Amino acid sequence: MTQKKLPALSPSETEILRLVWQLDKATVQDVCNKLPAKRKIAYATVQTLLRRLEKKGYVKHRIRGKAHVFFAAVKSEHVIKRSVGDFLDRLFGGDPIPLMQYLAEHGKINAGDIEKLKRLAGKK
């Protein structure tokens, strides 16, 4: 089965979708509770973002009592693959090396991370 091309996500939608993936099934309140304490997002805003995600095809819901229980309609791997690929294409012309150089130069990866990458590359 082929995945249809889903609309792009805003940063806030991506954050909420990531939380739904972590929770597996979640009410609006569950998502609100999972948000970092520093993030002050109103319940109604989370509800709106979940509805947008559903309209875009990223989540679905079932009704449990009075609550809508949301769950992912797409696998995280699919969204990550597409998002990272789009990012690489836009910023680096599809070449991952400049991205890795940037991450190394700015302290986002360390020698241990590089060893893990070498092992991963050796598996291919």
C-alpha cells in the first residue's frame, strides 16, 4: 500500500503529533499533560491542533464516553523520512555531509555519536 502525500506540518502540529506518537492513544487532556511545563498552550489550542492533524490525515480519533481519543494514522518513520529528506533537499541539496559537519562543529554530536554512525554505515 502506498502512502498518500500528506500536507506539511507546522512546528506546533509536529510537536503535538510527536506527543500522540509517544502516548499511543491520547485525549486532549493527555496531550496537555504531556507538554513540557515551560510550554503554555491552552487546552483549546491543543484541541484545534489535533483537529487540524486529523483533517490533514495524521491522526484519527475514537469516542470514549465524552472524550475524543486520538491516535496516529501514520507511522513516525514515514513522517520523519519525508521531513528529513525535504530538509536535506532544501538546505543542503540532498547532501547529508554538510549537515553532519554543521552538527559536529556546533557540538550537537560527539565522538560516541560518530562511532554509532560508523557502525550504522557499516551495516549498509
